[in-house]
Amino acid sequence: MTPLAPAQHPWSQRRPAAPLLILLPALVLLPLAAVLPAVVHGGGWELIGQFAFAAITPSGDPVLLASALRGLGVTVAVALLGWAVSLALGLVGGVLSSRTVWRTMAGRVWPAGALRRLLAIPRSIHELLWGLLLLQLVGLQPAVAVLAIAIPYAALVARVVSDLLDALPTAPLEALRAAGAAAPAALLTALGPALLPGVFSYGGYRLECALRSATLLGVFGLGGLGTELRLTLQSLQFHELWTCLWLLLAVMLLLEGLVRLLRRRWGMPGRFGLAAGAVGSRGRELLLATLALLPVLLLLALALGVNPAALLVVQALPPFHPDWPAVLALPWGAMVASTLLLTLLAAALAVGVAPLLLLLVAPWPWGRLLLQGLWALGRLWPPPLTALLLLFVLKPGLITAALALAFHNLGVLGRLLLEAADAAGGGAEAALRCAGCGPRLALFYGRFSGLSRSYLAYGAYRADVILRETVVVGLVGAAGLGTLLLEALSSFAVDQLLALVAVYAALTLLGEDLSDRVRHRLLAA
Amino acid sequence: MAWPALSVSWPASEIPPFFLMSSPFRRPVLRLRERSTAVLAGLAMLLLPAVLPPVTPAAAPLLPGAQAQQKLLRISAIPDQKPETLNRLYPLLANELSRSLGVPVKYVPVTDYTAAVSAFRRGDLDLVWFGALTGVQARLQKPGARVIAQRDIDASFQSFFIANTASGIKPIANQKGLSVLKGKRFTFGSESSTSGRLMPQYFLGQAGVRLSDFAGGAPGFSSSHDATIALVQSGAYQAGVVNEEVWQSNLSSGKTDPKKVIVIWRTPGYANYHWLAQPNLDQRFGKGFTARLQSTFVNLRASNPQQAQILDLFGAKRFIPATPRLYDPIEKVGREIGKIR
């Protein structure tokens, strides 16, 4: 191919139009449709039927209800505690890794960068891995699940807080400093109030994530309703399963509703979208809510039996006979490749299918409700359990694992897309409708075209999350590093375990860097 | 990562009055409402310790370190059966042990094989009903642990290979015949199960079947024997392997449909489940405690209605003393397959 000057390059003129951009990831459906028939074995359609039927006939056994409610309590408590600890630690970490803060306080910025890089390590390890590792380190105690959520989440919050801080305009800060204010006071006054809306908005989102993480940790035996979900699924007690599931769904929707309400009431910006919110004007309410949360958290910690002192007692580790040549001989290349393929497939599916489905159901008033219900289930239902369910009709392997991950993330992405579309205002869409456009085209050009770049940018971030999450679908077999991880855990192969964690961390750090670049390009264009 | 929010910036004019009020650059002209909020908040913080019940270490159900629970015998079991069965079985057993040994006994449910082994290593559990493989793993991680007893049926335990009738797999005459399973959808039980994974994998290997020979390039892990039967019967997997005991009980309870799922081969016998106790029970509960523990199990009799119920739930006629040597072959197989290192 003859090299062309950038301006004449054919691709630069043939960039897909903005509205089309949002549908590009959905192209992955074509190859998927081609290979899916080979993956279906269809042996267990009867079981799928029973599972679906049980949704409308959940068990009302009081013994089960009592144990499900107890499990739910544990899950919610773990989520709340993990979230609160992560928020507190994350705020401190965020301030400590902010360039602006270091420049103002000490006149140099390199410690901020160093700390930021250091915080990348806890962040790169999925909460499930933290949970399983901590289980080996400090034993089976309620604090393990809380800590497993708090550690990676704190690092995430710290990153976001420092990004937010460094993006704030510095003029007020400089003005205060010039007027002679001391550095800490100037920072607090100039940046504190401006930072809050972003932090609260993100904090609300993290709380929703924490509930999902707590459920997932339960699936792997760390207590709570997740454990019940897995046990009932594995013993095929679908009626009992749905009792637990409906309870969890109710709590999740309640929590999401509450977060949405508070976000609107306190005037926080949405997570992504075009309308930036105004700064909250109900500071007193906010402060009181925060204060009221403290005793609630302490009571929860007591009820759960969290004992911080017990965390310090590191117990005997399994005997360690490292066999590094054997570890090196593992098929790393193939495992990493299948992990990456799994990530891409799941991410493209989740990102692409959400707008496609919204377009498909656009003409029908109930279609949207149906989708919202489906997405809520997707968010709620941990991916390893989707994978187990899919195994009834699909062969184990990469496709099955990807579908399970995609379904979960579709639930998250779909809701965000819908929220952003609603917040974008319907002027353009209404105008198109009046001009005689069909409902699908009006939605497509009227709403989606403005959102497509920020949606895809969010999708790039989500791909990064999915890469971390691939570890949870190891149950399905043949799904890259996750499968080996579960095997290494049950063999107490510490050397393999260490190598796997290191590879996972390296992969997610690389993935994070890549998705950052993609996102910046998308948002810059 | 980073949070993909659009760049967040707020004009200074939008800074809320509340925060300006509390800033150090204005005179603190707190209006009445702000002041009352501040007082209320301060009071709330002050009263906080009062509303909290005192923190007691007993609040933690599973404290690491045996010294924390000197006089409580904590028993548990690997979760290889339906949880509802275990939850019925163990309170009964805890009562019986407590009565016979004169110490409080508590059943601690554990949801994962690996977690059971780890908890035993750390001394969080005193007496655990392990499978052969998990028992050996636990003993290697906790030197000095005492093998107490096994059931009469554990001396020569068998696994059954089963198949869905629609799969076309027929019963096979000898071990070499296991090669018919190549290319089939096949599931084990749990990764760490002796009868649902370890020994079957060993016998499969002797017949030349590797794990990558199954459809999809890997076997499934159903996690329990009951699930294996249900999945093979449904056709989700064409074949699988279960322990003889669970197969018999599913067959006699009518849960298994012999028209849909059949046994194709029975493995040779091997030693399986056993009770494993911490090495320090005599120091904690008094001299001879471990011996009394063993005789309590061995002396469970079907003639006593209470004990009959326990034996029945365990699927045993009686318990017999067991020694570590019985499990040497399991350890050897475990090392060959890589489950013991």
C-alpha cells in the first residue's frame, strides 16, 4: 500500500459516522452466530425449562426463607462495610496521590506519581482473588469478605479521587494561596467542595458494585446469599434458588433506586452523560446522612462478627515446595491468549448488544420495561452461575464463559446507557419523530449519536473490568487462567498460585493502559 | 483504569454556601440552623460509644487459633453432600459427642473443600470428616493430626462410572473399555473429591484417557455427587462418575431414573472417608481425650435409637478404627495426579 499523507488517507475520510460507531461492537454477533451451533449440545433443555418455570413458583418454605434472609443480611452487611472502608481509605489515598496536593503542599509532584503506580497493584487483582488469598492467610472469618472488597475498591476510589482532584481548575487555589492562606486550608477550601459531587456520585456507584461483589464472594464460599445461590443451583433446587434470587433482586433494585434518588436530590452528575450536575446544595442533609451511617456500620460489623484484631493473626501457610520449572512449563501462552480472547468477546458482546436491543424494542412501550428487567437479572446473577446454567445446553469452553461474562456486563452497561439516554434530553429525538422518522431511527440519530463516543469510552473501561473478571468463570473449564487458578487452589500449589496472580496483575495493568488510551482517543475526537 | 466520567469541573460560583460557611476564610457566622446541625452531629458522635454493645471476641463465629476456644470441640465436614443433609446430620452428632465426651460440641459449616483443609491447618476446626484426598492434604499441612475412624464401607470404597442412556454408551466389561468416554461430555464431582475425581481420574489415566480427551477439551466439575447424577440424567453431560453410596441412595429414593441413567463400570475398591482430629486435643481436653473420641465413634450402635439415626444418616452400619497407613495409596495417586505436592 502506498503511504499517504494523513489528510489524504482514505480511512480518515471514511470514519464511521458517530451514530454508527455505537453499533460497531455488535458486529461480533456475526462470527458468534457462525460458531454457536457447534457449541450447543442441547442435552439439558428440560432443566432450563424447569429453571424458567421455577421463576414463577419460588419456594415459600419458612426455613428456607429464614436462612435466605440471614444470607441476604450477611451479603448486604459485607457490601456496606467493604464499601465504607474502601471509600474512607480511597479518599485518603486519592488525596495522597494527587499532583495538585503535592505541588501545593511540598512543591514537588513525583511522590504522587509513585504512589499512583503503587496503588495500581492492589487494583489489578480481582476481589475474588483477594478473598481466596486472604482466606489462606488469615482464615475463614467474616472480615475476609469485607477486606477482599475494601482493598481493590480503595485503590480504585483513590485513582478516581486523584483524577478528579487533578482535573479541577486551580484558579481558586492559586487565588487563596496568593492571598496568603496556608496550604492545607487553601486546598480544603478551593478543592474540597468542588470534589464532593464527583466523589459522592462515584461512591454511590461503588456501593452498587459492592453488593454485586459481595454476592459473588458468597458464590465462592465466603458467606452470604451467594453461597445459597450456588448450593441450590448445584443441587438443582430451582424453586429454592428463585426465592433467594427474588429477594436479592428486590434489595438490589431498592439500593439502586435509593442511590439514584440521592444523586438527583443532592445534584450529583450521572456517571457518564452529557448533563453535568450542579453542586449539591443540601450539605447539611449530606452530612447528617454520613453521620447516621457510622453507627449503622458499627452495628453491622458487630452483628457480622468482624474482629479486626483477628486479622492480624497470620496463621500457618500451606507447606511451600516450589517447583518453578514446572510452573514455567505451564501453557502460559495459550492461557493468556484465551483469557484475552474471552475478554474481547465478552466486552464486544456486552457493549454492542445493549444499544442494539434498545433499538429493537424502541417501537413497543413494554419493550423497555422488559429489557430493564432482563438487565437487572444480568447485573444481579453472578457470572459463574450463568456459566453453570449455560452448561446445561452448551459445551464447556471459551464461548460459554464469554456469554456468561457478557450477560452480566450487559446488565451494567444497559442500565448506564439508558440513564444517559434519558438524561440527554429528548429534543432531537422528538424533532425527528415530528419530521416523520420511525421510532428506531429517531432514537438512533436523535439520542444515540450524541452519546456514542462517551458510551464507547465507558465500554473501553468496562473491557478492563471484564479482563479482571475473567478469573470468576474458571468454573466453566477451558477458560484461560481462571480454570488453572481453581485447580491450583485445591492442590495448595502456592508456586502456581503466585505465578498466576502475578500474570493476572500484569495483564490487567497492560489492559488498563490500553483501555485508557482508547478512551482518551474516543473522548478527544 | 480511571473513571470515565466526562471531565468534572465546577465553576467557583457554584460552591455551596454550606461549605463556604465552614471555610476558615470567613468569620464563622453560623446561622442558627447550621449551628443546630453541628451540635446535633457532635452529640451523635459523643453518644456513639454508648449505643454500641461492648465488643466481645465471642461475636466472631470462627476465631483463628485454638487457644481462643479452649473448651469447645468444633467439628465440621467437607461439603460433598446436599447441605440440608449435612445440616440435619451434624447437630445430631454434635449432641451425641457432647453427651458421651462431656464437652460442648459445635458444628461449623464449611462450604468448600479447600476451605475445610485450610481451616483445619489453622486450628479453626478440631475434628473434620474428610475424604481420603482432603484428609491426606490436611494431615500433610498439619503434621501430627490423628486419623480417628472410618465407616465400615470406607475400607473398600468404589466409584461408579455412569452414562445417560441416550448417549449410546453401553456398560463396559473392563477398565480398558473406559476409552469409549473419549470425545464425550464428561463430568467429575468436586475438584478435590476422592471418589468423584481423584481415583476415577487415576483409573481413566490407566485406560489411556486424558482429561483433554473429553468433549470441549476438559471435563466438567459438577461440585457434588448429587449434581453429577442430575446433570448426567438430564443429558447436560453424557457421562460422569459418582461415589457408590450416593448412587445407591439416589436409586433407592427413586430420584434416579434407571431408564435414563445407568452404571457402566465399577472401580476397584480404595480407602475413603475418615475422621481427622487435631494433634493437641489431649492437651486441651485432658489426657486420653483422643482415645475416648475414637471409642465413642467405634461404639456407636444401631441398637440405640439416637445412634441408629446417626449411623443411618452416615450410611454406615458402624465406624471402625482407622490408621494413616490405610491412606498411603491415596497419597501416592494424589502426588501422581498433582493434587498433593
